[in-house]
Amino acid sequence: MAKRKSSSAVAHEKALTTILIPGPFDDIKQPPAKRRASQRKVSQPNSAPVITNPEENADVLDGPEALRASPDADEPGESVDVAKAGVDANNQVKEECDLGLSLENGVGYAPPLSKLSEIESPARKRKTNVVQVQSKVKKPAVDTRVKTIPKEPQYLDPEAEGEEEADEEEVQAALSRPPPVNSDYLPLPWKGRLGYACLCTYLRFSNPPVFSSRTCRIASILENRHPLKNPNEPPHATNNRPDRDQPASIARGQAYVESLGLANARDVLKMLKWNDRYGIKFMRLSSEMFPFASHEEYGYRLAPFASEVLGEVGKLAAELGHRLTTHPGQYTQLGSPRKPVIDNAMRDLEYHAEMLSLLKVPPQQDRDAVMILHLGGVFGDKEATLDRFRENYARLSQGIKDRLVLENDDVSWSVHDLLPLCEELNIPMVLDFHHHNIIFDAEQIREGTKDIMELYPRILATWKRKNITPKMHYSEPTPAAITGRQRRKHNPRVATLPPCPPDMDLMIEAKDKEQAVFELMRTFKLPGYDTFNDILPHVRKDDNKPVKIPKKKTPRKNSKKAKEEDADLREAEEMIEAGPEEFVQEVIQEEEVGMGGPERRVYWPPGMEDWLRPVKRVVKKKDPEDKDEDKDKPTPAQRRKAAVEAVKAAIKQQDEVQQDQSTGTNGATPVKKTKASTTARGKKAAGTKKNAKSVPTPSVSDDETSEAIPDLSEEEMPPPKTTKAAPARKSARARKVSYAEVDEDE
């Protein structure tokens, strides 16, 4: 087949995009009006039919959401980057332009999808492209160029944390739509099974964490084909990584990725036991359980390496009466016009069918283990897309056909679009209430849960023909959502039950996973509501926390505190040698780790997900003004140094005063200082307190100075001088000076 032509040319200097409308659209004088958010009916084109197959029409790019069956499954020789294509990883990009609407939404008038090439990537911005699409049919020169300013892509991610932006017109259209008409029926008493998808939030933050979606990159598979630098030690992220200088082995890299899948499957056993303890008997298995299993180059079969562990999962599910299902991703589409996308989708469906078959559950549970699939993009023509789906569905193996079910979505395909197809091909249909309130046929039904109940008999009949237990999906939009795109985001929890049959298996699609199921149990006193209690904030009593052994420190010499630390360290070492049971908390058995403890504290209130984690140490940031003040404050070392200098200055000042007193009027010279007297003075300067005396007298307590001072009579003592008061501190120097004066008189 001939290689597809490129429909874009990049110019790096122009900031505007110029689009030359092809010939079939030259008759249009002005672009049609924007599609209103409340308008759901697809109009038919007035002009000649447009060939939407990209293999036959080079001006048409494939639907941006139908690139591959796995996010990491690039085509051979290609490097497909969803971000560079300007599309969201979950679905597609809707770009509003006065030229018309995109082919994905199925509107008649649509400019060439090569215009998508000018959308900037969110990861790396680039200069604006100039796209010129010239018609193959030559017509009189008519200047139909329209200059537009490229807009930021609007991503459609239902699980995005941020709010979806919407223009004023879209908001006004959403506010003017008729209010939903909901039923007041509640399926009570409840006899069905409530379930959640893929992840248990409580177990995910357990120690060790329990979850079934460990994955990797292709680069990690290639790197782990090399042996470790130290094969005798376990792998480490920094200290013991694969040595790329040694020869690679494909089997070694395959063993690495298979080990991730086995770890995921083993954690499913724990999740099933946890669910059964708290009354949850319905769960969706993660499609990422075995990474890259459906990849064209790095894919692999699950048997025989995963047969045993999946058999254990199926055996436990059969004993507990649990239902397990799967939901292949948005890249798995059977209606795409591209053959590589179809091939990838079929490989992905084969992988999911093999995973469910290896569970080896009883016949009824095996029939109930279905694979939910969305129809995918519209590609400009719904009827053509449906025909392609019929053709590709006929090529599927019988094992896939027995498990495949279709679900209405919130982008293109309503219940009225899919129900006739499901009845025709004998495919069960999953009703998603949340999607139905966004995409529905306004001419046949109203928004809300009341009118859709009229289609229950037809929907349930698609399940009963294959003897499969029916299931439905329920979720709610966030309270702040207004437009259709904003309402696609799921609320963390749901407030009520839909008006479904009371024996229905109901999948709750909410961000808080099992906590959303607990919320419904408590609200409506459903079976299992009394099996769990609120968790204690930041406290987990069902984990074996690692023991922190104190580090051995080198004590400082002649330090009392260091000796005490040494004694504590020796005591800790003795406790370690004696046995861990003497100083470690009671060891929890492996099967009870993460199960909630004897008090079953596994429920966290809405918005309190951080209670599952330990308390984080918060470092308070200082204000810049406080930092400036701290710069002026002396450090402890500076304060100690200043105190020593103050004492020295006081001694020096006192010495000077005493020298003045000793010389007096006769110019006598004081006795020369001795080393002993200086030492004694230094000892007394350490803080000894003396009583103040009016007349200095010789001190006989100092042995160092008593030998230098002979005994004197009262007549030989000089009279006290009436000078200014000396400092409060007295030293032996004053008495020595007095004795020197007496010697001079003699």
C-alpha cells in the first residue's frame, strides 16, 4: 500500500495559521454556527459524502483517540506521541473553530483533520504551523483563506484534578438546558452486589502496599535484559542496577516484566479477602495487571507462567462468590478505519480473554466475567463506523464474543445508538447512568433517570439471552460542573442509588473506590454497613512497622551527658541481643496485615484521604522579616564568647582600680604579681560570691599568699583612705599593696 502523504508543512516564522478550504467546500459562503452544548442530534451533510478512510483520503487523519491498543504500543517504525498529537490520553481534544466541527463528533461539515497538527503539545510548546490543504480538483481562484489564531487544546479527562474550562457561550447553553427528570424509585431492600474498580485505597497505603497495577516502561524491560552489577545482591535503584556493559538476554528482560505481573496477581488474593470481610463481592480487575502483555513486539502469553497464580485467584473468587470483570482501555476500538488500530485492539482483547479464562471459575461466574468495551470514535460517519465494527466483530474468536459487552459513553455514542447494534449482534449492553445524562437523544428521551427506565426490558434482554447476570454503572458529576465536558469528571463519592433492579450488580465508578461503596452502605443501611468503623487519623494498627535501631555515636571525652548516652546505647544493644519480642510491638500475622485490625477501622470520611498516611513533618517557613531579625541575633557560641570576654574585662577593670589605690600619694609600687596569685584569682573569678567589707583585711585562707604577708600590729597598719568606693569584688591584690607600703616605711 502506498505511503500516506503528509498534509502539513511547518513554517517557523509565521504566527498565524492559514487554511485553504478544499474544493468541495468552496460553495459555502460562511461557516456554520457553533454546536450548542445541549444539541445532541447529529445532522447529515448537505454536500457530497466525504471519504473518511485515511487509507483512501490523504486529507483525513485518523481519529486522534484511536492510535493504539496500549499507551506504550507504538507502531513499528513510528513514534506515536499522544501529547504531540494534541489529544488527551483518555479520549480526545475538542477544538472550537468557526470553520466547523471535528469529525469525531460526527457533524456533517468538517474541515480536514490535518488542522490538528497546529495544536500545541502540553508537554513542549512549539511554533505555530502553517497548514495548506489544496484541492485535487482545479477551480477558479477564490480567496477562501481564513486566518485563525490557534487556541489551547481542551482536554477531556473525567478524572482530571483541575476544572475544565468553558467559554461563555457553552456555559450559557448548559445553563439553559432543561432540568433532568429523575425517578424517585430506590432499589430497596438491596439484593445485588456493589463493586468498585481496580484499586482499594486502604490497601494501597498499607505497609507493604497492596495493589494490582505495577507497571514499567519499555526502557526498563530493555535495561533489565542486562545482569545486575552484583548478582548475589538484590536489585537496588542506585547501588545495584543492571550492568549495561555485560551482554543482554531477552529472557532476563522477559522475566523482569513477568515478575511484575505475578506480584500484581498475588495482591488480588489479598484484595478479594479484604473485600469479603467488608461485604463487597464485585470488583473490576486492572487491565495493567500484566504490563505490555498485548504489545506487538514486547507482548507475551500468560500461560504457563501465570496459570498457577491466576488459578488461585479464581479458586478464591469461587469460594467467596465474587464477580470479576475487566474494562479494556480507550485505545481498544473495533470501529477505527486504521488497520493497525484494529490489530492492536484484537491483541488486547485476546489478552483480557486469556486472563479471565485462566481464572477457571465455575460456569456461571465464568459467563459473568465480561469485558466492557466502548465503541470509540465516530470518524465523521456513524453508520460507516458501525459497519466497520460489524465486520471486525465477526473476525473475533468465540472466546472474546462470549465475554464482550458494549457500554454507552459520554462523548459520542448514546444508548439509542448502541442498543439496536447490541440486539442485532447478540451483545449485552451496559447502561452507564452518568454517561447517559451527558449523551442522549433529546428527541426520544429526557435527561435523567426516569425516562431511561422505559428501555430496561430491552437492555436486560440482551443479558438474559446469553444467561449472564446483568450489570450497570453508576457515578455522579462534581457539584461545580456545569457544561457537558465538566460533568464528565466523576465525583469522589455518590449520594444515592440509581433506579435499577434491586438484584443488579452495580459498579460504582468513583475516585474514592471502596469508600464510595461504604458511603452507600451507611446511607441506606445496605448489607455489610456494620462491618467497618472509622479509621483513626494517621494511625494504622494493622501494619508491622520497621524497627529503628539507634545509631552508635562516638561520645565526647569528660562529658557526663556522653556517658549517659553510652549507657542508653549499651542497654539498647542488650535488648537487641535478647530478642525483638522484648522491645518491638506485637508482630501481626501476614494474613492480618492491612485487614483493618480487630476494630475494623477502614473507613475514612470524605476528603480525609490523608488520614491513611503518617503525619507529615511540617517545616514552618519563616517570614523574610524574621530572617533579617535572626541575622542580628547572636548564636549560642557567640553569647558564650561574649560572656567570657565580659568577665575578663571586669577583672581588668578591677586590676586597674586596685593599682590606683596601691600607688596612692607616695608613689609606692605594688608587689610584683605571682603565678600563684593569678591562679587563685582566676579560680575565684569563676563565680564565688563574697561579702562586701568596708576595710580590706589580710586573708589567711589562701595558702598561696599567706607566706608573702607577715603579721602586722594594729599600729603598723596604715589608716584607711577616704577615696571613692572600690568595686564590689575584692581580691588578694589589695592586701599585698598595703603590706608593701609598710615595708617602705621601715
